[in-house]
Amino acid sequence: MRTRIAGLAALLAVLLSTTPTTAITKGGVPDAGEHPMVGQLVFYVPDALPSPYGADQPGSWFSCSGTLLSGTVVVTAGHCTFAIGLDSVSTTTEENRFTAEDGNGTGGNDVWFSLNEDDHHWDGWPLTFDEDGNLNFPTQQARYEGRSDFLNGNPLWVRATSFPHPEYDDRAFYIHDAGVIELDEAQPGPYGRIPTADYLQKYAGRRNEHRFEVVGYGLQRAHPVFEIGGDTRLKAEPRLLNLVSNPQKTYIQLSNNPVTGGTCFGDSGGPTFDDTNSLLVVAVTSFGYSPNCTGVGGAYRLDQPDDLEFLADHGITP
């Protein structure tokens, strides 16, 4: 689940019967420097609605999580990379607002990445509204320019270019929910690694036995009238519930409760590490079934041939 940014508040973005994910829920703990390769994305989608400027000035800002796999390549969720703007201009066409077919919705540079662990990378973020509820910027373009200037001038953020899985479809995001961003400036390691083909099948039939480790910058709790946490790096150790997915071998289902922790809005794209001592990113946080971030979380598998080919195209191999 990705987080919509309105001011600094995260609003829930619900899609279909599942919710794209965007923080580690109650039961998670501070990462404490364990995963310095995990960072936060912020990005602008020019076509997104609703907009505080009305339907004639669309555009919204979102945040997700991601993992460095090399000095310049970050793996995240496909729904955190599709339709990102190119210098504020849409990368989709009026004929196709939904799929990455033929490079549609690809190549946007209105995305930035930070490896800062606490929330200081947001200090000075230009808010949409002032304390009286009035717009701080007269137009959508003025807000875009204010925020992009802030991000470009902040050494804690690095600009990047976005690439969703070539078969990504926003209407069924969870089927090909992989994406990468390529950073303008290389970052130091250590880096995450990716699995070999069908790696996760070793856990078939091991319901509630295996513990993965998830990391992200999402909310700790989501409620219809309040939210807790977000924008700091946390980790949790959810249990594997099962490998069952539709289509097959698309995603895994993980526990999401106060005992094991889990994922929430803002954690989208963050890593599911193979275990608590591993830097092997076997999946990325994709969705949740509950708008309150409870019950079950879904993580998109990176061990399938089409995903391994996609990552290889960006120089990443097992």
C-alpha cells in the first residue's frame, strides 16, 4: 500500500478489494540501523485524483518503501513506479492510463529516494494547507515546483527514474507488482540480493512455521479517524500463512497482527527478507485485505521468471 501525502498526513488509497500497502503495524520495532539499504520513496503522479485543486488540476504525491540492490537500483512495488511524472508532465496517454504496455507510464523522474532512518528528511516539507486550512500554493504546478525544489535541494533525498514491470496493470496491480527506480547518484552498500527461480517453493506447506522479516516506512496503525506512525524505518517478523495466490506463484500471504507485526500504508515496495538474518529480498510488500492494516498482508514474489528477467534488464541477477 502506498501512502498519499496531504501535508504530512498519510491518507489511505484503496484499490479494488485489496489495498496497496504503504508502515509496519503495531508489533513492529525500530530498525536500529539493521537494514541501511532500505529507504523511502516520495513521488508525484500528475494524473492522480482527487486533487485539492479540483478535477481540472489533477496530481497527487505518494510515498512507498524500497531496497537498494546496487549503488543505483532500488527494487520496490510496481504500483510505486507506474505513471510517475516526468518534470510534472504525465507519462501515460489519454488512451492508456492503466498499463505499462509499450513503455506507457514508464520513465518518470518525479520520484526521490532517501535512506534516512528517522523522519528528518521531511523537515521543511512544503505543506498543502496552512493552519487555517487555506492552500499554501495557488495552483497544482506551484505546489509541484515548491516540493520538487525542496527535494532537489535536500541532501537526504536523491532523484531517480521509475520503471514498472512491463506487464504492470493498475487495475490488477498485484499480478505484476514489481518495479525499480534508478538513482541519479550512486549510494553505498550493503545491498539486498534477489532469489533464484521458485526459491519460495521450499516453504510450501509450512504455514505458521517460517518467519520472514519485513521493513518499511509505513503507518503503525490505520483507523478511519486517526493514524499512528509513519516516515521512520521499522521492522517486523510476520509468519508465513501460505503460498496460495491467484494467479499461482504471484504473491505470498503473511500474518499482520500485534504479536508478529505486519505491513500497512507506506510499506508498499518494502522488502520481505527471507529471514531475520538474511538480506535476500524474496518479495516486496504489495497489498493488505483490511483498510485497518490487520489480518493478512500480501507480498509480491520476486522469484518468478518474468520478474527475474525484468530485474536482469536493470543489471540485477541472483
